Amino acid sequence: MVESRSRAARSAERIAEVDILRGFALFGILITNAIVATTLWSVVGTRENPVSHFAGTADVLVRAGVDALFTGRFYLLFAFLFGYSFTLQIAAAERAGVSPTPRLVRRAVALLAIGAVHAYLLWIGDILTLYAVLCLILIAMRAMAPRTAVITAVVLYTIWSAWSFIPGYHGVLAFAQFADLPALAADYTGTPASTLAAQTSVAPGFALMIWFGQGVPSLAMFLLGLAAGKRALFTDPELLRRWSSRVLVSGLVIGLPVSAMTFAELMNWWHLPVVHGLQMLVNPAVTFAYVAAILVAARSARLGRFLAPLAPAGRMAATNYIGQSIVLVLVYTGYGLALADTVAPLGVLAIALLTFAAQLGVSAWWLRRHPYGPVEWMLRAATYLTVPPWRRPAGQRGAD
């Protein structure tokens, strides 16, 4: 009986750590999106020669640091956790004695609808629509054995990474091939009507760029998450300990030198044409090194208490993801203050940190009163075809 309670406690702890990882992913995605969005919304120059409005040393330093440490890594973590949660949803359906496929399809359709509204009205870099479509693919692949899923993921990601070694600019300004970026930035920092017109006009093209750039990598991480879920990675302490130690060391040994090269390249300290491809290739290794570092810290009595506030934010990750977009457009576009060409990257970074701190507090406050975030509530209603409780019963207020 004691051993059974111990296993249950460890399982609950691992579930909490998954929520912490989701919260950590939200942090990285916010930092990345804030820099990418404000760069896109503040482009000057001509259509043939678009340049960043902020091009001072401090501005380049911030963007180089974000590219070297954040870009291309946190959406991979989000995708991995999506794949892991996919196995939990299947297990829940099996415990209830129902087929998981209808539930998963309904959830994907609901996610697609929410993502479409998000992409057209708020943030053209939306990933929810991509995840919804990839979820349908994952449903067809759900019987895959863990080892096969891992091999397939590695092959998919490695083959996809080959295109990133092609010479040329791969950053957000590469979108200039499809749009007049200075004119687009002027619209985004104009009136609410011009912002909406710009948003809806470029959303389809930007979505294609997101799907091309992130589709195969996200599917690969879905499959790794599927394999991790089938192996019960987060509920097997010994397996998790061995896995964490391996990926932490390998990820740092492989990733840190490449991140340093990326930073030096973006600071124009040297020029190495293949550095972008190397960055793309090692991104998953660094992502998992970040995961391992967070897990080690979460299990530490001294450090765990500092990471605990990430868990409520992670429990309502979809709500917070969309909430971040709302803050971005209200601060930087014509929907609100239109400060994209006023706030330099260092200021953008500071506002992002304040935004995330506010999300941590609001998430904890909300979940003391409600069992689910608003978007999670909608997804649950669509998944189970029920009306979930909106508020916690009075006796459960403040319950974790």
C-alpha cells in the first residue's frame, strides 16, 4: 500500500513537471514571437531592400541572442509535449471504454477553428492550425512502436534540415519574397482597420511559410512525444533520470558551440555559410538539453520552488499562447498603441518578461477559481461533447 501511494505521488510529480515544461515552452515562444513580430512590424526601406528599423549594436545584440538561444527550439518543445499529451488522451479514452479516434478528431477540428481565428485576427505566425492538421496525421500513426517512432522522427528531421544549408537569408525578412514588408509594417502601425487588412492579406502566405518551415520538424517532435508517452518517460523516475543525464550532456556539448557560432555570425564577427543549417540540425538536441535542465532543477528542493509557478501557466498553455498574441498586437500594432517602430528590441524583451510574469500570476489566480483555462474549456467541450464546469465548487476554491 505504501509503495502504491509512492508510485502515485511520483506520477503526480511528473505530471506537474510536464506542466512546468509547458510553462517554460510558453516563455521561450513569447520571447521568440515578440522579437520576430516587432521586427516584421517595424521594417523600413524599400520592397527590394527591406531593413530593420532598429539596427544599432544593442538591437543586433538582442536579436542575435534570441536567435542563438531561443529561435527554432521552443516550438519543438511545444510539439514534443503535444505528442506526449496525445498518448495521455488515448489512455483516458481507453480507461473510459470508448474509441479515442472520435475524441482526437473533434479536438483537432476545434483546435483548427481556434487557430484559424488566431491566425487571421491576431498573429500570422500561429502554430495551432499546423498542430491540428498534424494531429490528424498522428492519429493515423498512433499504433507505431516507440522505437519505430523515434527512428522515423530522426530520419524526417534530418532530411528536412538539408534545405537550411542552402545559402541565403532564412530569417523573418525572407518573407520579403512574398510581400512588401515596409508597406506591410506601415499598415501594422497604422489604424485598427489597416492592421486588420494587413493581417488578413498576409495570413495565408505566412501560414504556408510556417507550415513549410515547421511542419516536418513538428511532426518529428510529435512522434518523439508519442514514443516518450508510450514509454511513460515522465512517470518512470529511473528512465527519466538516465534519459535526462544523457540528453543534457549531449545537447550542451553539441548545441553550445553552434549557438556561439550563430551568435557570432549574426553579430557579423565572422561569416560561415553553413551556420544556419547547423543551428537547425542541432536544435532538437538543445531543446532536449533545456528539458533535462528544467527537470533536474524541478526535482531540486532548492530550485524547484522557483520553477513551480510555471505549472499553472502550463496547465492553460493554449489560453496563454493566445493571450500573448493579444498583448503583442495591443502594444505594437494599430489594434492598440502601435509601438512597433518606437520600442527597440531591448524594450521588447523587457515587455515580454513583464508579460510572462503577469501570465504566471493570472494563471495561478484563474486556476484557483476555475478548473480549466478558457481555451482549454472550449477544447474539452468539443473533445467530450459535454459542457465542462466553468468554476470550481466553493469548497474547492484555492485547490491546486
